[in-house]
Amino acid sequence: MAGAAEEAEKLWHEGRHLNDLGQFAEAAELLDAARAVAQSSSEREAQRIAIRIDTTAALTDLELQGAAAAAERLGSARAAAERIGAFDLLAFTRIQHGVIDARSGLWAEASEQLQQVLPLFDHIGPVEQCSTLITLGFADLTLRRIESAQEVLARACDIARSHELPIHLFKATHNLGCAAYIAGDLPEALRLMALADAMPVDVARERARIDFGAVLLEAGLVDQAQEALTDALRTARETGQRVDEGEILLDLARCAVADDRVEVARAHADAARAVFEGLGAEARRAAAELLIAGLDAREGVNLAQVLELCDAFSETSADLADAVLVRAEAHLALGELASCEADLAGVPESGLLSQRVHELYVRARLADRSSNDAEFQRTVHESSQLTASAQGTMRSLEVRAAIAQHVAPTAALDLQRALSSGDGGRVFATVERWRAASQRSLAPAVDLDGELTESLARLRWLRSPVAQELDPAAAAAEAAELERAIALATWKQGASASWVDRPIELDELYRVLPAGTGYVTFTATSERCRAIAVGPEGERIVDLAEPGEVHGAVRALRRDLRGAAYAHGRVDLRAQLSGAVAASAGRLSELIMAPSLRALGGVDRLVIVPNDILHAVPWAALPGVEGRPVTVAPSATVWARLSRVPPPGSGTVHSLAGPRVRRGVEESREVAEVWRHAGVSAHADGAPASAAEAAAALGSAEIVHVAAHGHHAEDNPLFSSLLMADGPIFAHELVGGVGAQHVVLSACDVGRARVRAGGEALGLTAALLALGVRSVVAAVAPIPDEVSAAAAVAYHREVVRGSDAASALATAIAATPGAEALCCFGGSWRWQGAARA
């Protein structure tokens, strides 16, 4: 009968492998066959194999029949192991029970089962030891025992390495990434998860993708999280992994909540609840119901049921913090303020930024309802500082911007409250508290290692005109994959912020604004756009138009400017298109600038801080603004920092050109000649420059001029680019370090940005400012090549003569019709050499 044991063992191994691949129905058939073979013999070895088969089959039962069926099978297997005195098999049943409890969301029970395995380690091998430690580590993570989890998982990694167990090394490494995530170290979480994902092991990765999606969501990268989770959901459904399907649906619901898509969130959460209910996974079903309850609490409906559900969560539940916060929101909706305050006093500590700012948001709402202004101000200040500090720990500009997603509800509440006060100074302070917070600390350079540099070079080739002509479909597909890989490589790099600027106060702004300068910052609620105008006559709140009307006027102006630029050579259309531009510019000015200028009184120049609706406005085209020097800044705080007199630069100018630009090389030479005439060392090539040459110039020269075609990538703004001789240079490449103080981009559209929640802008120009460039001149719409060239040369002549950047640009635009799309971004910069010349 030894043959029966051997045959059963062979079938059992095959069934285990199918379980690892997520092919549960096929695994069940093989395991049933293995059990029948083992039970045909009364030999001890056959009995042992039968216990192993049932232990494995319990996981299959969980996926196909639910937790109750799995627990029943494990109970039988454990009893059989005790009957024959098989301590190793007894340990195996405990391990599997721990796994199943964990997958059902019963983390305290899972930990208890696995703790009972540790004294039996001498009876089991390294594979089982690793499995025990990995699951115990994850249970500790979920129960927020972070240090214990990290210790246990590090031990699992050591055993897996020393015994060459690649699957277990994959799982332990990935779970260490989960530990970093729960501790709030997102770059380390992404690094470890990416390290695990790169391991060439044959294992189902849906669970890992779920965790990865959760980290992306915590980082505020909602679109990317949704993409990863949707991919994982498709695979989970194809392979019948019902537990994973439920978890993915629940995380997709969280993505929808972050994007304020309430009905979508309810649909996903309800689908997750149905999956968990069918599996008998009560703890996970309760987690899905809790998400729905949170939506109910915010809308003030079904509040009695919400409170009943929240009260059912135990002190050891992984979802306790969320349950306490939802209960607090329900009490707040009922007007039971004392109960809400008591709930908030019992919120467990968390390393997750999202939970911490959610708690602060509820505290701010409570303070608002209680008319406790001091507590409200303290709470929103803490939330803002917490977010800015978290942003400062990231190297990735994209993650720094995305994190602001978490505080968008708090910022909206803060703004609404400030506007209701009618106090212009208070509204200014509120807008400044949240606007472009990530730029209150200088973004550290990203480490462009060999692999990342090679990926960027390959992407440059794929985006080059030559590759596009050879096989555009293949080039686009590979480029999309490379963009994802490059983004991930930057996301996983952390940093230690050396400083975080506090938001500038209004009296400080008055002191640093030059005489005759007006400051205007724009903001909006869902009902109305407003400006805060700060000028000689004081600060005022200016009521403007509805956001939809303003947005429509911006689109019309940009459309007309684009048409005028593309038809520049058509004399027969020039008058008609110029008239269209004048009309649309006039309309936008009536909506936003005319009221703001009236509030400012007599000012000669402007500092403008746009909101997301106005980030791509060609300000020089607007009646009332034309002719005035205008500086466009991310915030008053950033403008003030960038406007400080910089330390002496290299004293050099580098002027470059890209290919296919009419007069591009000639423009580059003329700009250099302007500076040489002033006695400044200026370099210009006689041919289009490469991407490497452009990067080197931005890293070393004090002033850089680039005449090239530009591209703003709205969906992937850090892949906005300038076309150089060998292909585009991307904003991502500049994060390796920029030394220039002033950059002129004589290129279409690269002054545009994608603005995320919190006024966080992403794009080529925004990246340069975040990396330390003091001032950037760039266009927010297309400009004809010859117009751009003429304006550029005129601009540099004015800078050499001693004009500040905004004044020089205003003069150049006035002398060059059609150049109104050029804007001066950043601080009030002036070439320091002018004083010495």
C-alpha cells in the first residue's frame, strides 16, 4: 500500500500548486482524488497524507464554499492528527486555520492560532516555518503591532533566503512592504512591493496587487490605484478567487469615495458585501457595510443603523479606527456633539496619513458645529502641517502633489467658513494654508540610477518622430508600459525634508510686495469663483462668476488663441481670428480681472495665483492686464521665497534649440549674442541639441533658453516634454537636479499644468519651480515659431538692460503681436549681473 501513499502525495502536490495559482475548482478535483487514494490504505503514511490533503483542501473550501466549510474540514484534520500523535501535522492544521481566519478578516483569531504553532517549530520544516511567520506577521500588521510584524517578517525572509524558498521570500518581502505602508512610509512600501513583484516566481499575485492598490490610494494616486485594482479584479474573477474579488471591490469603493463618486462607491461596496456574505466571511462583510455606513453618516441618513453597526466592532478589529470615526460622524449628524467628542477621544492611533487627516476633518467639523473658532483653527493648522510634512518626505513630485487629495474636504470646509466671515484677511490665510503646500519644501533630486536612465532613453526613442513612423501602435504600447515603470521608480524614493516653509501671513505679504504691485489669488466653491485682492487700498474679497461660466470663457480663449496661432500665415483669416481672440479675452476679463482690478485700485504690476480653472490663462491677452508686468505664482508663500535675492550663480548662459523649429537655431544664436554683447559667457550650438545637452545645461548654467517644440501631457503631466534632436526630454528627467535660476522655454503649451486637489500643479514648468528654479518664462498656448523667436530675443535684451523678468516680458509682448500666450512663472526675478554691468 506504500504505492497508494506515494500516488496520493503526488496528487496532493499538484493540487497545492493549483491552489497557489488560484485555480481552486481544478484543485478541488485533484484533492478529492488524492483523498480517495489515501483513504484506500490503513497505513500510517497514508493517514498522514490524508491529513495533509484535508489541510490543503480547507483553503480550497474557503474559496468555493466559505469559511464554515473550511473550519469544519480543519477540525476533522486536527482531530486525526491528535489521534496518531503527529505534532507536525497538528502544527500544519493550526497554520492553515490561521491563514483562513486571516483571509476572513478574523485577525485576532488568526494570531491566536499561529501563536500556538511557534512551540511546534522543531517539528516542522522551513517551508511551514516561513508560512507561519508570514501569516502571523500580516496578522500583527492588521492589529497594528508594527514592530512585532517587522521582526517576524524579517525572520521569515532570512529563513526563505537561507533555504532558497522563492515563493516565501516573495510573500515575506511584500508583507514587509505592507508593514512600511501601515507605518506611513509610502516610498519604502512601494520599494519593497516592487522588489517582491520583480521576483521571478510562479505565484498568484492578486493579493499583492490589492495591497499595491491600497498604497497608491494612500499616496493619493487615485487613478493609478483604480487602474491596478481593475486589472486585479478581472484576473480574480477569471480565476474564481472570490475572497480577493471582494477585497478588490471594497478598495474600488474607497477609490470612488476619494473621487467623491458616492453612487459608484455604494455600488462597489454593496457588491463586496454580497461576495463576503456568500463566503461566510463575516468580518469582511462588516467592513463593506462600514464603508456604506460612512457614506450614510456623511449624508445624514440611516443614522440609527449606522450607530448599531459601529458599536458591533470589537477592540481587536482591524477596522476599529474607521468604525469609531464613522460613529463620530453619525453622532455629529444627529447633533449629539458630546457623543461625537467622546468618540473622537477613543480613536486608535494610526500611522496612515489618510486616517489621521480624516480624524482631523471630523474634529474640524465638530469645532465648526460647536462655534469653537480657536479649536477649528488649531485643527486645520495641524492638518495642513501634517500634510506638508508628509509631502516633504517624498522625492516624487507626483506623489507630493497627490497627497493633498486627502485634505481636500478639510480645505473646502476651511474655505467655506472663511468666506462666510467676510474677512478678506482670513480668506487669504485660508487659501494660502492649502495652496501648493508641497512646494513649501524644496523637492530633493531623484536618484536617476542606471536602470531609470536607460528607461528614459528608451522612452525618448519611442516618442521620437522616427519610432512613431516605423510602428506607431507598438511604440505607443511599449511607451505606456515604460511610463508606468518610470513613475513607480520615482514614487518609491523617499526623502527627509530639511525645512517646510510656514504659510506667509498677510502683513508679511504687504511688506514684501514691491510698491505699485497688486496681488490677486483666485479660489472657488461649487457655486462661485472669488478673488482675494491685496493692494494699496487693503485686502478685499471679490465676488466673481460661477465656475462653469469662467471655465467656459477660459476654454473659448484658449481655442481662439490656438486657431490664431495655427492660421498665423493666413492673411485672409488673420483679422477674423484676431477679432475672436479679442472677444473671448474681453469676456474672460469681464468675469475675473475687471472686478479684481477695481478692487486693487491703482497698481502698475500684478502677482497672480490662479486656481485649477485659471492655471492656463494667457494673462497678457486680457484687457486691463495687457502691458502690465505679471508674475504667475503657485502661492504667495512660494512667490515670496522665489523672489528673495538668490546666491550668485554660475554667471553663464546656455541657449539651445530643438529640431523642426523655424529659426530655432538662429533664435538660439541671437539670444546668446545678446548676452555676449553684455560681457556674459553665453553658449549656443550651431545645430539642434540633444536631450542630454539640455539636461546638462539646466544643471549647470545660471540662465537657460530653449527654443523647441513642446508637449503638455495632461494625463501624465510629468511626461510633458521638449523635443530635442534625439527625441523628447521629459519633466521626469529634470528631477535628477536643476541648477539654473532662470529658464526661458520658447515652446508651445509647456507653461500648462494639471492641477490636483489642494492647488498642486504638475507639468514641465511646475517641475522646474519645484526643483528650485526662481523664474520660468513659458507659453500656455501655441505661438507661431517666428513670433516666439522675435519675442524671445526682445525679452533677453530687456533682461540684460536690468528689467525684472515680468517687466521684460511685458515689454517684449507689447513689441511682438501674437506672443500673448507667454507668461512669467515663479518669483520676481532679476538678473543680478545687471547691477555689476
